[in-house]
Amino acid sequence: MSYALACYLSNEIAAVASMSGCFSDTSSTCQPSHPLATLSIHGTNDGVIAYEGGDDILSQQVTLQYWAHTNNCNETPQITSIQSSSYPLEHYSYTGGDSSVVAELYKVIGGDHYWLNFSIDQKNTNWIMWEFFDQFDIYGKR
């Protein structure tokens, strides 16, 4: 649902976050009206929406690359390994997009299909998402 909002209602929102969500190949119809910051949090053991994608679902890496490309971000992500309170994580961040927007992914090693609650530097998932949203307005990074 988050990615559908990004594609078809971008004139109303500044950024989206997807928790255990998916993105299908809508490249012919997805036309955001402005650069749009995206954040995905997805577990590698998700039994409902596979991290690696499926029949009509793009993998999380391809989804991240799609948004990085759409936002004209740098071609190579910054990758950071993090040990959170609950899971080992890999954080992928494509920066340098138009209007300074980013495309980011928290790959949750061992995470399943549910609200993936973890803490990094005493900030839980909810707070991490809020801080992500708070960086942007409809014109890009504040």
C-alpha cells in the first residue's frame, strides 16, 4: 500500500515507509510527481512476502534500486551492518537524490512477516520511521 501511495498519490505526501510490504512492477504506470523518500523494513524469513520477491512481486533489493533510480540517487548504496536489540540488520542507503531525497532499506536478518520491532541506539522501529519522515517535506529534504 505504501508504494501505491508513492506512485499514485505522491502529490499529497513527502515520504513513504513499507513494513514487510511488496512492490510489483508498475514502472509503466508509477509516475511520482516529485522525488519521494522511501524506507523499507523487511525480514529475510518473511513467509508471506518473500524478501527475494516472487511471481509478480519485486525483490526488496530491486524495489530499493527502483526508487533510487526514480529519485536519481547515487548508483551505489552505503551499506552498514548493525546489531540491533533484536536482530542483526543491514542498512542500505541510496543518497544524493533529487531534492536530497533517499531510498533506504533495513534488511532484517531472520525477521518474519510482522511488525519488526527493533532498537538502534535506544530508538525503536516506530521512532526510526518517524525520524525518517521528519526529514522530508513535499519539496524534499528539509
